Amino acid sequence: MKAFNPQWATMDYRRARAFEPDFNNLLDVLARKVPKRPTLFEFFLNETLYEGLAGQKSPKDPLDHTRFLIKAFKTAGYDYTTVHGSDFGFKTAQHMETGKKSVSQNHDGLISDRASFESYPWPDPDAFDYSRLEEAAKDLPKGMKFVVYGPGGVLENVIMILGYEDLCFMMADDMPLVEDVFEAVGSRLVRYYEHCAPHNAAGVLISNDDWGFATQTMLSTPMMKKLVVPWHKEIARVIHAAGKPAILHSCGQLQDVMDDVVDTIGYDGKHSFEDKIFPVEEAYEAWHRRIAILGGLDLDFVIRSELDAVWQRGVDMLEQTSGRGAYALGSGNSIPYYVPEANYLAMISAVEAYG
């Protein structure tokens, strides 16, 4: 086992490092097998990091941007690139709050009654161009594939359309309308994945949908089972029907619905963990026999800790999971702009301990 070398936490090292992608490593992780080498997983980074890894400015053209992401993910040492399948998405209140680093979930909803439901501009997933997957696949290095994610998830989009508090009131005042909103969102997301999943270059698909706060799910467990779980079951069914694994990316406290995640829906991997909710070391011991555990190094820890401490926790996770499978190394959520570059690089350089 090697000791930490600060040079590993530099962009020059990543660019000079010889790396050959092998998507089978991620497939082994999701099948709860032991990959041939320590495997990295991240949902997304940020444009500054992408530019440093790719060695170029971020292009605006969607297809060129996907090619740009391929360069960045390969340089970092991933066996895949995460991408959107098309520009399909829902008009939400976030579109009215542009330029902000964060937005409130408690806003005036775009749908408040049956009339506004009928007049809402529901997008047609069939009307969008999915050809970027096929075109950009021509630039994928040997051994690399796409991990395709959605334009938000079922619950996330419903909350962004209705507003969280208004959704809660509506569940008491007009449950049929709530069910119709979930059906309108859920059915369109299912169709989006029906377009994306069959592509040969799409090796895995993510359903990205934040379900919880730090202490509980955003809706009660019965309401999660009634309104959210069935649509995720459909999404996973579509993905699995194409012969691909399905990953749930969801923040928050999900212990009360994990049986649904694993048994009812059938997700192959779970991503997003926080130390204050359920540290990844404990989550792995609790769930890895049933579902792959992806990432998990708490984002606050990665940001605030010294480089050698970040690296060491990554090494410790790889040691804990060595020979047992069902784990890929990464952060607990994603790598936003405020994560120091060196801290991120120290985290992923834990794989260098193995040579």
C-alpha cells in the first residue's frame, strides 16, 4: 500500500496519468461483484473542473459540450461520462429565478388548480432530439460508455412545479389533482427513459430525484409509496427492459423507504450519502448485499479536511470494501464549484494507493 503523495492531488498529475477506461468495472459494481480495480463514481463535477481536466474552455454547443465532458471524465479516471439524453425538461419555478446559486422550494406554484393544470405547457418527450447520444458516442474512447441521467426526477419536478408547501396543502385539498400532476410528470419521464435506454452507448441510467430532508422523506412514507414509488418502478422497469442497470440518485433520509428502493422498484445502485444522516461506511454494511453503494464521502468532510485526510478516508473505504464488491469511490453528492480542486483530486487519488 502506498502512502499519500501530494503530487497526486494536482491537475498536472491527472493529465499525465495513463488511464484506460473499462466500463465493465462499473457494471461489476452495480452487479454487486468485485471490480477488477478500484472504481470511481461521481454524478457530476462543475464547469471549472471540467475545463481543467479537459484542458479547454467549455463549449456552448450541446454536442461539443458532450465531447468536452468525455475528455474531462476520462482524464479524471472514470469509466463513463454522465450526460443528458436530450434537452427534454419541465418548465419550473427555477426558470423564473435565474442567476441564483440556490432556489427556494416554497414558491408560488405554476399549477394551483385544474385550470392551471390544463394550461401548463406540458412538454412532449417525443419532440426532442436524442441524436447527441449516437453522435457523441463516436468520440467515446474504447471501454467507455455514457451514464444517462434525467432532467430531475418525479418528486423533484412536481415540487418545482407546484411548490413544496402548496403540494402539501394540495394533498389535503385536492388529491385527484395531485395524482394527475404526478402522472403527467411521471409518464413523461418514463417516456424520456424509453428513448434513452436502448442506445448502445448508454451503459447505465440514473434516475435523479431528491426524496428527503436530513431527518425524513419529503412526503410521508404512505404518500411516497402512493405517489412516487410507482413511477420510479416504471422508470426502472424501462431501463431494465433495455438490459441496463438503474441507479437512484437521491439526497436525504431514506431509511423508511429503502425496502421500496431495493425490492419494489429494483434499483441496482444508490448514490448520495451524508455523515449526519447515515455515514457511507455504515450504509455499506447495512445495504451492500442488496444494492450497490456509490460514492458517499461526505461533501462537507471533503471540503473542510486536509488533503491527506480526504485521501485516507477514500483509501479506508476501498479497504473496507476490498474483496466484497458493490462499491465505487466518490463524493456523497457531487462536486459543486465551492469544492477545492485539490481536495477533489485527493479524494479520487485514493485509487493510486493500489498502484
